[in-house]
Amino acid sequence: METDLSENGHRSRRDRRIDGEWEDRRERRRRTERRESDDAGEGNDRDDKRERRRRGNRDDSDDDDDEREGLRRERRDEDEDGGDRVERRRKDVRKENDDERDNRRDRRRKNETRVDDDDERDDKRKRRRRHEGESDDRKERKRREDDDEKLHKRRNDERKFRDRLDRYNDGKEGNDDNRKDTGQRVGDDKYGKEKNRKDSAQEDGAVKANEDSKVQNQDGDSTTDLAKLGRSGGVYIPPFKLARMMKEVQDKSSVEYQRMTWDALRKSINGLVNKVNAANLKNIIPELFAENLIRGRGLFCRSCMKSQMASPGFTDVFAALVAVVNTKFPEVGDLLLRRIILQLQRAYKRNDKPQLLAAVKFIAHLVNQQIVHELIALELLTVLLEKPTDDSVEVAVGFVTECGSMLQDLCPRGLHGIFERFRGILHEGEIDKRVQFLIESLFALRKAKFQGYQAVRPELDLVEQDDQLTHEVSLSDTIDPEIALDIFKPDPNFLENERKYEELKKAILGEESEGGEDSGAESEDEDEDEDEESEEEDEEQMKIKDETETNLINLRRTIYLTIMSSVDFEEAGHKLLKIKLEPGQEMELCIMLLECCSQERTYLRYYGLLGQRFCMINKIHQENFEKCFVQQYSMIHRLETNKLRNVAKFFAHLLGTDALPWHCLAYIRLTEEDTTSSSRIFIKILFQEMSEHLGIRLLNERLNDPTMQESLESIFPKDNPKNTRFAINFFTSIGLGGITENMREYLKNMPRLIMQQQKPVSESDESGSSSSSESSESESESTSSSSEESDDSRRKQRKRRR
């Protein structure tokens, strides 16, 4: 009975403890719910979180009920089982409770982290919305500032226009109405362009109607006002009025007169360039030369470029006009080329396709007229096709279409390389289908030999090929367009320069005979004498010493392009012989040929055959190649291995074909002290190539020729056994031991020769020893006597001192 009561008391205490634990859990759960409800934010997202949290709490409560039921079941089991079994089960229950508690804690942490992630995501979304709103505000503010700036600029332009118009109408009668009309025309109406045109037409009519009545009042102040005008010359002045003003000016060297002549020159050049076409070109040219093109070369170039841009269909006509002017004034052609290249570079950087097409077309027709060197055309095509796009390939196709016929004649090899690049772009297939069709049509045009796109039309072929001057300007050079030539500047030597141009104009156009029938044979003879004298003076003036070596650079470029663009050595030799070389320039041909050969990756027999041909044609080239051999061997340590191999094979070909005399080998000295690693490689390749070309037997015969022994003593030295062994070992190591047989025999017989040389030396030594003994005895006697005399003299000196 007592045991039952103790067990019941123990069970009641345990039940109370368990119930207290569950009450604490419920209290903690309520606190967490209350805290989460307080921390919950606004919005549907927070409601969803709260709902998820409630579901989790319900799951926890269900788990608590299950646990309570399990504890009650355990209590029953304890009543049924013994104490040990109860303890064991109690430990298991505690472990399960701990595991369950850990799982709930993990779930709660996951829920909390999920809530934190949702909060962080909401914050990021809010910050993004706020940032987008700020960027929109910033864009709107910038747009307003741009609109304000444009409006301010437009108002400033309108104000400047009103000021100019007020200055022009200042002091005239009836200008109040015109001023009101002008202000009304420029002012408030922003989009009334048609109305502005009508008002300007009425105003121009009113101004022209009042011109004649006001000329008298304006003549006094016109010259002073004209000096204050801008670069465009100010307002329009009628031609008759301008001519009368020029006549009334007394001082022809004044700034006012120079400005008036400048305006007249500008208008005249613009008018002549604008009305030129293929039919009247021959008539326009004399009128154009009558104007001062030296002073107005900038105006002429600007007018040509503007007219060509406005009407690209007349590009060949403008190119023909420039070709004629270029024969007399080469500086005009050079200035035009520099400005076109600068315009092309700007259009290429700005992706301005219309301007780029116009500039490229102008350059193509200048190449057809041979004003521009074909190297510039190849350089331009290389730049356009380096990084191909649809627009760049289209521009390149148009350029080749315009000047392909001329490039086919001047440099077919370069044009072939350009077409290979086109083929590569076509195979890559990264460009548009339309551009691919353009490339295919270009190949068809090339197959038809550019039929329908001839280089120069017959009516525009006005310049002989020998008279034309070709200019070269690289696209990578810094270009000075000389814009200052388009602006008026006073000339302190105006009258003298005008007189010089008048003389030059007479020399170009020829003096017109005013006498008619009265002029006799004497006047004709005098004119001829004057023409001859003027030609001689021109020749004397044209003798200019070129210190920049421009001609030499152009000659080297021409030789290089000729060598690289020829199909075989015969064509290259034929073209190179046509080049007019001044005395002393033959060496440049040999140097460029050797330089081209050394630049190749592998040796090409093409260069050896070409050098052989020149050596056979002229002895001067043979001597020059000998000098090149000496220079190259002296600087052989500066060359790379590839260049060294090509140079050695080139000279081996010339020596093997007897194009170069073998006595040039005397410059080579084959010893350990006189050679370097580079020179040994050069000698090795040289003799190996000659053995392959001639054969070892014929090479040995040539080297053993008695007439060649003096030239070959330095290569096969016999002065010292050490040098002889070095030469034998060198040729044996390179596989040419067969040419060292004579040296080996000489080395074997060298002790015998030394003994033979020593015998006469020993005999001469014996005869010399007998004579030397006698002389030694006499010398000993003389020395003894001299020593005794010296002792006596010393004694006497000591006595005197005492």
C-alpha cells in the first residue's frame, strides 16, 4: 500500500513538471508571435510571411500534442513495466525530444532566414525604384538644359543677324520698315520657313531697288567699310559696283584694293569651276589660267571639292581639270590631294558614308589621271578591308570599280592581293548578302577586264603621260591642309607678285598678237628669242637642290613596287630598265634588289635571276654588286638568321653563274680570330649553295685554278698551321671536305718544308759564330781598356774633391 502511494505521488509530481514545461513553451510561443506581429510590415508580402509563420506554429502545436500523448503513453508503460525499463525509455524519450527540439529550432531558423531574405529583396527593389526615379529626373533635367541651351544659341544667332542687318542698313533712308520686317521674320515664329523665304525675297527686292539711288552716298565710305568685313567679304556687292570701286582706288597696293581683287578672284574661280563640263573643258582652262592660281590655290581646291561633293557624277571632269592645272602648278595638285585625304579620314572616323564615298571617288579619278600614285590607292583599300564591315566593303568595291582598270595596268600584283582579300571576306560570310552580291559583281567585272569603266574618257585625256606629275602622301602621315590659304591676308609684295604671275600667264597661254597684219617677221623673231630666254630663265630657276632626299625615296619606292608587282624576273627587268636613273643612282637599284631578297621568308630564285640579268647587261651593275657583297659581309653580324641565309644564297647564285667575279672572295679571311658566328654561317651557306649549283667536282676545279689562288689565299690560309687546321676542320664539318685535299697535303709536307728552310739557316749561323767570336774578343779588349780608363778618371775626380 505504501509503495502504491509513493508511486502515485511520484507520478503526480512528474505530471505537474511536464505540464509546467508545456505551459512555458506555450508562453514562449505567444511571445514570439507577439514580437513577429509587432515587427510585421505593411503590404501583402508581410501578410504572406505572417501566414507562413502561423502555419509553422500550428505545426509546432500539433507536434506538442503528439509529444504529450506520447508522454502519457509512456506513463502507462512505466506503470506496467519495471523501474529499469522506465529509465531506459526515459533516456530514449529525452533523446527523441532533443532531436525533435533541434529539428524545430532548425526549421525556425530557416523561416527566419527566409524572412530576412525577403526583407532584403524588398529593400533592394525599393532602392532600385528610387534609383530609376532619380535617373529619370536627371535625364529630364539634362533634356531641359539642352533645350535651354539650344534656345539661347538660337536667340544669339537671331540677335547677331539683326545686328548685322542693322549695321548694313544704318544711315540709309527707309530702313525702319526693312528693320521691322527683318525682326518679324527672324523673331517669334519658330517654324515659319516659307514666310521667312517670302519676307527675305521682298527685302532683297527692296534692297536691289534702292541700290542705284544710294550708290553716290556710299562711294565715299565703301572702301573704309570694306576693310572691316569678315572672311566672306561681307554683304553682296554687285559686279558693276565692284568694278567701279576698283577703278577709283588710286593706291593699287592698299589693303582695300587687295581685298577687292581677292573677292573678284574667288567669284571668278567659283564660277569657272561650277560651269565646267566635258564639252567646254578646253575653253574653261585658258580662262582659269588667266586668274592668279598661285594666290588663289586654296580657293580653287575648296571650290573643286565642294562642286564634286554636290555633283559626284562630274568627278572625272573635275579630275581632268585638276590634271591640266597640275602640269603647270604642281603645288595645287599636292594641296588638293592633302585636303581630300584629310576629308576622307574625318569621314571614316565619323562614319559619314556619303562624304566618304565622294572623297574615295575623287581619289580614284585622280589615280586614273595619274595625279595620285597607285600606292595610295592600295593603302586606302588595305585600310578599308582590314576590319571589314558592310559599309567599308561597299566603299572599297566602289573604289576598285572606278580605278580598277588603271590599277590593273600599273600594279597587277597589288590588285591581285586586294581581290584575294575580297575572296576571303566572301568566304567568311560575315557581311550582308547585298554586299556579297556586290563583291561577286566586282569579280565578274574584273573577268570582263573592267569593260564599261575605262580609266579616262577620250575627251578628258588632255595631258601626256610624260608631262604629268604624280604626288604621294601616306594616309598615316600628319597632313597640313593649309586652311589659311582660303582666307584673305594682305600681301606686302602684292604688285610684284601680280606682275610675276602676268609674265607666267603669258608664258603659259602665249601673247596675243595685237598688231595683226602690221606685225612682221622681225616681231616674230623677237618673240621667239624672248620665249627662248624665258625658257632658259625658267630652267635656271627650276634647278633646286633637294636636301630632303625626296627624289631618292620616290625612286626606291618605285623600284620596290616594280619588283614586288612583276610576275617573273624578265618582266621586272624590263620595267626596271625603263626607269630613268641619274648618274650615281645605279647603286640604289642593287641595294633595293638585295633588300627585297633579304625580307622574304624563304629565298626566291626570282631575285637571283634578276640580279644575274643586270650583271650580264651592264658592267656597272656588276661592280655595284661587288660593293654590296663587301658591305654585307662587313655588316653580317647585324643581320638576322633568315636575312643572312637569303643574302648568302643570293650571292651564291651570282657566283655560281659567273655573274659576279670570284675575286670578291678575297675579302673573306677564314681564321678563328677574323670570323664570328654570323660570318661562319654566311660562308657555310655560300659554299654549300655553290656546291649544290656547280657540284663538288667542278667547285674543286674552280678553287684549284692557278689564276684564283691569290684571291683564295685568305679562305684557304697557308701562313700558319693553326689557321690551316681551322680551315680544314671548318669545311669538313659543313660537308665539304673534298675541297681541302690540297690543304691536307700541304699540312703533311709542312715539317719537311720547315727542315729544308732550317738547313740554310744553320749554315749561316756557323759562319756567323766564328766572326762573332773574333768580334767578341776585340770587344772584350776594348771594354777592358775602357774600364781601366774609367777607373783612372774616377780616382782623379776624388783627389780633386779632397
